[in-house]
Amino acid sequence: MVVGFDASPPAIRAARLALEVARRGNGQLWLVFAQQANPRTAEPRTEEEVSTPVRAARKAADALVREAQEAGVRAEALFREGDPATVLLHVSRELGAGIIFVGTRGLGGAARVLLGSVSSRVLAEATVPVTVVP
């Protein structure tokens, strides 16, 4: 099972749901974090700007990996660079995941059109079932 993970509340809820499913079905869990440079941000970005979201996600992912392992579930956190939806889809194919879990921030209307939506894109392009968690 692959979980799109950015340490947001919806991503944490998605990870916890995936953990429960993995625990019941003897599955393996991969938490996948991907970060892409914002094209609207002037380059070069400072190390602090680049590393802050990664540190926050790593801390939350490490806690969830420990929680999974304590529950008897094999779990691992993966950190990649690139567009989150593209990375999530690629990693799920690469690992042979049977399901993808993603959180959604509930963007609707114009916000979704302007900002895009990782969960919407994963739903549209995945070749395995996708569970979207609000």
C-alpha cells in the first residue's frame, strides 16, 4: 500500500487508515513524500526553504513508521523530488502497490482548476484502486 504523505492532517488520516487496512491484511505500507520546487519562487531557494517541509514530513513519517512497526506492519517512508502526483503514481507502479491512499484538502471549483489536485490526478491516472481520505 502506498500513501501520499505530506504531513498534512488529511495525509495523516490517510496513513492511519492505510495502517489499519495493512494491519488487518498483513500488508506493507510505504509513505511517499514528494516535493517539487514552486515555479513562482525565485531561485535559488535557501537550504532552509527547501528543508523545512521535508523535516516536518520526515518527523511525522518516522512517527507513523514506528506506530506501524509496533502494530506488526512493515512500513517505510520514501522521500523523492518531483511533482507529487507523478512521483506517487511512479512509486506505486515501481513497488507493485495494490492500492493508493491519498488525503484531500477539499479544494473545489476555481481553486482546483488553478492549483491542481494531487488526489484528482492520482484518481484519474492510477491503474490500481485509490482511496481518498478527507
